[in-house]
Amino acid sequence: MDLSSLTCWVGLLLVLLLVDMDLEEKRRILFARAAALITAMYALLFARLRMLQSQRPQISYGPMSIRDEERKRNLNLIYNYNDIECVNMLRMRRAPFFSLCNLLREKKLLADNINSCVEEQVAMFLHIVGHNQRFRVVKQNWRRSIETVHRHFKDVLYAIGELRQEMIRPPSNETPVKISNSHRWYPYFKDSIGAIDGTHVFAKVPAKMQAAFRGRKNAPTQNVLATVSFDLKFTYVLAGWEGSAHDATILADALQREDGLRVPPGKFFLVDAGYACRPGFLPPYRGCRYHLKEYGNRNYPTNPKELYNLRHSSLRARAEEMMPADELVFLGLDGGLLAGDNVVAGDDMCQLITTGVRTDKGFKEVHLNKVAKALQEFCGHEVSGTQVYNHLRKWMQRWVKLSKLRDLSGAQWDEDNCMIVLEEEHYNGHTKDHPNDAPLLNKPIQHYKQMMVIFANGQATGK
């Protein structure tokens, strides 16, 4: 019996039932039977559709339990087996790995869910950053979708950033236990609070910007400055400088920032020979043996300078365990800009000011980007607004120092040569006490007129 015959029989039955009933009762029953008829027709239609679908070949999926078992087995081999496997996969031993997971869980930065635990999320993140893995590779190893890998990576990355107050703390003013308990370093280094060094971190930048980010390494890098205490804790980190920038340039920038590096009075950091000897920073003697390997095979120190360098190197090596062991020597550009670019940058900023741009609160981002675009057209490689800003900070520091030197007692100003003039006796006495001022005295000052146009307002005070 097909659908049309069934409809006819149902209609005939309804007519026979309604013969002896009143009109209102007949209407109520008619509506009820009509609803039942429609329901029966839909049920028959869906039954026919399901029968047709069952005749098509089905796609078979593997049971989810197999994938879950494989994932659990892989994770157990990574962080529940031994420290060797954990270090190979996550670049971290099991004890600190679980401590990190517990800390993130206690701080409520990460939470277990029905599909994955905190340990799996953190392990996935550490494997990606430790081996520079792609999400598609991690997807296969972890048996997760790319969307899941991406989501967990972003969650853990944010959580790690929220631990900055836990991981990066100001140095203590007390003498480190490692120094106070050793006759080799105490009392000579009793005021040392840590070591400073730079490390190169690979950076992915556009091809046109790679010239400024390419230093001694083959690939573009960022030069990251870090200070480490002797109990292997970071106390300050400054990232973002181009790989071609020199360590001393980055240190000078760190000291000038409002939230930058601060050295407690009477204390100092150990630095390598790439930094200058100045209050708060103690480098080794130059021209003498320094590295520990140079004193091996009974090559003992032969003079007081070599003995000092040996003690300095052995103590500083303790803090360098947190960073790459190789010494970082950089033949870099000044803030990523060439000497010829200074003139172009200064001229472009002066042109902006002459057009009415107010700079009493500093150049805005749109102005920095405009100068960067002009530099790009001049030098042929891409320059960012951040690079222009970093270079502008150095000019401002130079202008503040020049303003103070012009107010020296007995100083005269040579307008034609843009030069601060001191008599020989006065010059010798001042440069003896302030040797860093010698390049700015009795010598023509480069770019002085541009600096005067740019900084002859609120920025001249350095505030």
C-alpha cells in the first residue's frame, strides 16, 4: 500500500465516524485526526530517507579510545618516564616541569578540562618553543587538531606572561650566599649582585628589514639583554633591539628607560669586556687571559690581572648558565641606523616641526613612521618606527648632556663651528674628572642644529 492509498482510507474512516456527531464535536475530532495523519506521513517519509541512506557506503572512523591511548602513552614517555626524555622533548627536567604546571594551576592561569590536563597543555607549548616546531607536526604527535594546538599555545603563552612578577624580580642588596661562602670571591666581589650578558634570539622579519637584524649570526636575530643573579634568577630583561646593535648601546638604552635597569647604590654587575668600566658595572682586564678554558692544563695565573680575570670569569660563568655559553661580540650599527641615515632622520624630523607638528610631548607614532618611510627610500632597506624612536632617544640624551656642558663655568660657545670651548687648563681638569665629556668639548658637534630644532622645548630637560 502506497502513501496515496493510505491517505484515502484515513479520509473515508474520518467521514464514517463523523456521521452521527454534532458539528462542534466533529470539528474537534477532525483536527485531531488531521494532526495524526500529518505525523504519520512525516514518519513514513523519514523512514524512506533512512532506508535510502543505509544503502550508501559508510565512512569508517577509528575509535576515539585508540587516539586517546596513543596520546596518553606519548605523554607518559615525555614527562613520566625519566629526565632524559623530558629534557630532550621539553628542554626541562621533570621536577621544574611539574612545579611550573602546579604554579600555573594554583594561580588559576590554566585549568584542567574534560579533554586535556594542564601538563599536556604546557608540554605542548614547551615542545613548540623548544624545538621551533610547526603546529601541523605537533598535531600528529599529540593527536590533536590544529585548532586545539593553536588554542592551547595561546593560553599557555598568556599564562607564562602573567608570571613575569614571579620570574623576574629586582636583585637583592644582600651578599649572595655563593660569594660569602667562598674564599675565592669574598670579600672581593661581596657587592656583586649578578651578571649581565646578551643573547641572540632568532627573529622572523620581512626581507627588507633583515639587514638591521643580521649581526654575527647567519639568520636575523634580536639582541636580548638580560641580568641574572647568582641563584639563577632573572632580574631584568630587555628585548626588541636588532641583532646588529652592540651590547653597550642596548645597556645604555636600558639605563635611560623609566622602567629600565637600576643598580642599587654601592652594588655592581659583572660584565664582559664588551662593556665599559663605569659605576655599577665591573668588566675584566683587557689584553689578559679571561675564559676558564685558557687557564686549563695547569696554566695558572702569572700576575694579579690574570688572577682577577680568573675569579671574575669563574663567578660570572655561574650566572651565564641561564644564557648561551658562547661570548657575544657584535659588530653592529648604532641602533640599526647607518651614520648617513642620521642626517636624513634629523632633516625629516626638522621638516615635521617646521610644518607645525608639536613635539613637547614627543613624536607620535605616525611621525616616527613617516621618518622611517623616508629613511627606507634613502637607504634602500626597510626601517621601522621603533628603530627611529630608539635612535631619537640617543639624540635626546646627547642633547641633555650638551645643554649641561654649555652651562659650565668658563665655557664659551662657538656659533660658527657649533662647539663648546674651554681653556686648556679648564679642559684638562674637567676631562680628568669626567672623561666621557671629552668628545663634546673643544670639538665641532655633529647634527647640533638639527638637535636644537627637535629638542629645544620640553624634551631638552630629559623629562
